[in-house]
Amino acid sequence: MKQLKILITTDCFLPRWDGIARFLSELLPQLSTHKVTVVCPAFPGKAPRYKGVRIVRLPLMNIRFGDIQFAQFQYFRIKKLVREHDVVFNQTIGTIGMSSIMAGNSLGKQVISYVHTIDWELASHGVGKYKGTIHWSTRMLARWLYNKCSTLITSSKDMEDILTQNKITPRKVIIPLGINTQKFKPATIMRAKKNIGIKPELFVIGYHGRIAREKNLPTLVAACQRIHAAHENMRLMIIGEGVSGEVPYLPWIIHAGKQDNVVPYLQALDAYVLPSLTETSSMATMEAMAVGLPVVVTPVGSIRDYVADEVNGLVFARQDIEGLIVRLVRLMENPELRKKLGNAARKTILAKRQWKKTTKAIVGELRHNE
């Protein structure tokens, strides 16, 4: 079997954690039989290392867009790398993704983009002003760029339909994201709490991922503030970093910050909440389910494909503080419900969202036109 020269291009990568960084951190070790180069921003901190993977880090711009900071525009450097590789596997449409798509198109290379997000929704929710303008301009940019790709990979039929409805016409392939269930697995919760310094008697509600406006964390904070007033043993744990001011510093809120290994923190939770306004797949939710947590989520993106209300999780409407309170109090007061939903959640991931299936399908697509 021919060794592929794969150029992975991304505007999101370690040591800055988000869903795309998590995706790539799981994928890269599976590509060790190929020659892989990753082009990414030089985010502060130590760059990761993967056997057989070359990482090219580009300097950052001096400006931020919400919690996002893009790399400087270096089209000709990226074009040189594109020329040296067999296939471009792109993840984003920031400065790096944009350059790689344009370069690949001009050189006649196979360009495969995994569409992780509805870019125009993410961009408009992530800013404080000019939401309409940002929504329209990002949608036009996404249409122009994605139409230059050879293949688009999406995580769900809904996402495929959204792209088609927006006149994005390249060949599309659905490859649902999966989870490494050997890594993300249940543990004894009392021991897990002690391991990270939390009193076992506390009831801990958690969130992990980027702290960004579209994640709608103020709704989670407002609900937990009301719950804490009646249940002093409740704590809210936020695992991650991002936009300042989204989560206040209060005695009952645990700011765990960025964690390279979130598993011990997830294992210490009693319940997990995703209050997002927009998502595609939400690896964070699937990771929580793989750990065996009862999840409380908004019905956004393809979450509706794997979370069934009252079966393996609870669903509430976006920005519905009262609805979230009702569901969290139910979980606090009913350990049997927590156990039932958590067990069903892990069974769902084991049956339908295994990472090995995702990897096999992606490698198959990278070889599609060799």
C-alpha cells in the first residue's frame, strides 16, 4: 500500500484545546504509516509531538475575534507545502485553511475538508456586534472556499443538507465522529473526586470545552446559581479556557482551566451540561457520555442523532434557564435516574460512536483518488 503524503491544515490546534484539536489529537497517531505534515497557528505553550508527524507552526496575528486568534496570512509558504504533498486534509477556513484550499485548487491537488462547524453560525454567535453582517459575509466566504474543494466530509445528514441548501456543491461524505472509549471510560466517582481535590459529598455539575459566546455558559451559570441557593452542596465545574467574563468567579464555581487530560475531571462529575446555541457534533458531549455521565443538552446540530430525551440524556431548549433548573434538580434528587441515563449514554457511544470506525473511514477518503 502506497505511503501517502498528507498535509493537514488547521486554524485550531494544540496546545489550544477545542473540538478540532481533540479530533486531530486522536487522528494523528492513527496516521503513523503515512508521511504527515500539520500546518497550524503557533499558539502559546509547548507544541505537541507525534511520531512521524512534522508540525509547521505559523506566527499569530496581534488581534483576536472572540476567543479565536488566527495565524498570519502566509499563502506562498503554504502553497509550497501543498505542492510537496499528495492530498490536503483541511479542517477550517481561517487564514491557514483559506490559503490551503486556494493553493490546492490552483495546483490541481485533492483537497478534502472536514466541515466541523456551521461557520457562519459560529462566527455570528461569537461576536458582540454586527451579527447579521458577520453571518452573511462568513456564509459567502464559506460557499466560495468549500466550492473549491474536491470532497467535503460532514458529521451528519443534517450538516450535509445545510451545505447543499447553501449552494455548496462538491462531493459530500458523511463520517460521524467517534470517541476513544478505552480512554474515556467510567470510574468510581468518590475516588475520582478525591483524586482532583473535591469533597466526595459535593454534587458537581460540569462543562468542558471552549469558553465562547456561542456555548451560552451564562445560561448554565444562572441556572446553577438558583440551584445553589437551595442546595449548598452543589458545585459547578468549568473545564477549559476562552473568552473572559462568560463565567464569574464565585465560591461555588470551580474553574479547572485548560486540561491536557480531561478524563479525571469528567469522571469526577455527577452530571454534564452542554447549553450551546450552535454545534455540529459536540465531541465534548460524546466524551461525557462515554465516561457514563447523565448529560443535559440543547437539541443543536447532530446531538439529536445520539441523545434521546429521557432515554440516554435530558434535553432542554436553548437559553431556557427554568427548564435547565428542573432537569438538574431531578438529577440531583434521583440517583437512580442518573445511573440509568449514564449507563445508557455509554452504551450509545459504544454501539454507534467508536473512534476506530471514524479513523478507518477518514483514511479511506484520503485514499479515494490516489
